[in-house]
Amino acid sequence: MAFPHLGLIFGGIALVAMAACGNVSSSPPTEPLCEADPGRASALASVPELADRPLPDWYADAKLGIMIHWGPFAIPAWAERTLDPEVIFTDPTDPDYFLTPRGVERFLSHNPYSEWYWNSISIPGSGASEHHAEAWGEGFPYERFGPMFVDGLAGWDPDEWAQRFRSAGARYVVLVSKHHDGYTLWPSAVENPYRSAWASPRDVVGELSQAVRGQCLKMGLYYSGGIDWTFTAPPFATFLDALRLTPAEPAYARYVDAHWRELIERYRPSVLWNDITAPPGTDPEALFHEYYAAVPDGVVNDRWAAATAGLHRDFATAEFSGRADIDPEKWEAVRGMGRGFGYNRNEQREDYGPPAKFIHLLSDVVSKNGNLLLNVGPRADGSIPEEQQAILDGLGDWLAINGTAIYGTRPWQRFGGLTDGGLPVRFTWNAARDTLYAIVLGRPAGQEVTLLDLALTPADVHLLGADGALEWEAATDGLRLQLPSSLPEAAAYVFALAGADGP
């Protein structure tokens, strides 16, 4: 994964210089419905003008997806812990704030993303280069991790992954098919002119696509279009290194374009998720027309140009960050569970946080018209680290009870508020159910809770997961709810207000 705004900061300089299942129904919330795959139709569909194309319902309804960063970087599986993306990507007062030249250079030299290992070890004096010399030996080339990764593929079980992701409540999966190291997770017919056998002989993309669709989830593919270190070698250590970040040679544009078309033709991804930018010499909008003809309900993200204004996209992305309010444009919060995306053996348990953190995050993102694309970074043998699995389990358990407040919902009149006890509240709206959901992020104290500044007279009120309607009254400071005598332990409590006012 690349960091946020990298295309805007680096890409702009570089360009100037040179049978899928998984349509998800909102009812029942925990059982996605399998449907015929429109991407497997024998005839290409007609494509409306890009500006007139509506967002497919499945993506608007899905809310939770899983991204997977896996490749040769999972062998060393190491990055520094010096910087916290949750801080440096969101806090302009932090001295390491990313959107400054100094912040960019600090990030590159102390990169918390293990998938950037090749670049990190290429920077003299970096923590990663010192670790690499100690762990693997001075001069040990990154390329040797490729065969080691292949050796571990024999024990990988794509069906186990797909089952885990469905159990977590995800509705779609986005696999990194090629990251910045140029290694492809499918046996491509498009030859890399600089690196032979730099691809998985096992079709990870194809096998996982089949397994994911077998669980009635949508399958998408990430592709690093703007960086490929087999064409332009590391290190990238300074802000000025951006001048050569994206390979400018025409052969790279042809290579990337051929890869995109090969991925579409072979695997019909429901999400085409490019990173950084499209290289100079490609035509993303022409590609979008061909993609939508092959996959009529597909979606593309916004990382196809350094200046995204004016270029078609189905959704915007926010990396390790979010929105302050409801965004009228559909967006996606993408982040790792720890401080990066690929597995990092150097991370500590506290770098992950408890499952409640991610339940609250999902509720916040959905209330503001977003989806959460939460990354899993497997070990080299394909096992999912215990800290990550605990988060997946926590999300799945909570969504099994409270999924009606998430799937198929839309933003309400405002995204949130507070309780009388100071707990944050997030609102979602389901028009088909004529129900407003108030998600209280934490455990209310006592036997009643007031949703402040909520002047509503609902037909009835229920606590999801509890039997019977709740007593309520319209108080001067908001809507006061009587809680059940025995309140179960939960990260967040969802109150369904039937017959409340819609947006």
C-alpha cells in the first residue's frame, strides 16, 4: 500500500517531469445472497457515459471489505515502529505530519509499512537497513525472498481465508495482485523485461477469487500502477526522488496496461483498485469503459491520476484517516490493523488495539457515507496473526447481532451526537425498514440513557440483540431510553428507532 496523497505529492511531480457471488441484500444482514455473476456474461454489456453511471448498489450496501497485502515482503516481515500513521496522516500539528517535504522524507526513512521493505533497506542508515544486515547479512538481495515465498505457498488454504473473511462480516475482498516490488500473485503471460520468474507459479489471484466467490462475497484486485521497483529501482529517500517515482518509459505503460486487461479478462474483479497513479501513456478512462463492459457492476477507486479532479471514479479513498462529517461522495477508509499493511513481526500488541476500536471505526465510517476496507497482513505461510484474527472475530460477533444497523444503510440527517453520559453516538438510516439506528460507542451507565438533541417520536424502540421493546420518552434534552435490566457486554449498543424521521 502507498500512503495517502502520495499520488498528489509525488505522482504530480513525476508526471510533469516526464461466478462472482456476493450481491449483498440488506436482509438478512449476516447472510449475503449468491447471484449469477454478471461479469461472466457471454456478451459485453453496453456502458453508459462514465459521468452518468450510478454507483452499484452492492458497493453502497457492503460497508465492510478486507484488503490483503501478501508477497515476498512477508518473509522478512519487518518495519520500524517510529511513526504512527494514525497521527502523522491526520494531525497537522505533528512535526512528522505527512503533507510536508520533511514529513515525506521522515516517512520514507522510518517507514512503518513492511511492504516497502525493499525501499526501506535500500536507504543507508535506516532502521530497516540495519535490521536487514543483522538478520539476513550485508548485501542479501531482496530478490531472494521471491523463491522463499514460493516455498511457503504449498500450505496456503484460500478456502480458509474466505471463510474467515465471511465470518468477520466482510462483504468484499481486495487482494494485492502486484505491489511496488513488482511481484505478481498470478502467473502472468505478460513478461517482465527486467526480472524473470518474478511471479507466483501458483495462481493466488485465481484460487482466492474462486474461494471468495464461493462464500458469496465480491472479489476485487489491487494493482500498483504508479510504482514498480523492477523498472525503477530503490531507494526513494528524499522528496526530490519523486521525480523518478513512477517509471516514465513507454514500455512500463504498455506493461501495466497489459496487466490490467489480463486481470480483467481472467478474473473479472468487482473492484479495480489502482494505487499511486496510472503511468504516463495509459488511458484510464478507456480502460474503465472496457472494464465496465466486462464487469457491469464493477467499481474503480480514485488513485488513477495525480490530480483526481475530472477523472472518473466510483469512490474516493482515505488511508489511515476518515471524514469529519457526512461526505456526499461515496468513500472508502482503507487501513491496516496495526501501523502498516503487510505483516510486521516488529509490531507490538498495543499497535493493533482491541476489537472495540474497529467496531467503533466501522460505525463512524458508515455513518459518514463510507465503507471500511480493513487490511489483513498474513504471515509468509498464509496464517493470519492472532492479533488480527481477534479483530476479525470481534467484528464478526458484533455484526452477527447488529448488522442491520450497518449493511444496506445510508447516512441520516447528521452523522452523530452524544449521550447524556458523554458517549459518542453514530446514526445510520435504512429506508426499507423505516428505521433510524443509534449506535452508542460504549456501555451506558445506569438503567437509562438519553440520546441528546434527538427530538423524535418513534413508533417503537428496540435494542438489537435484546428481546422486547424499550420504554422511551421525549425529554427536553433528547430521547430518553430505559435499558434492559441485564445489559450484555458489548463494544457498542444499537438502538433501532422504528418510524423515525428519515433524511
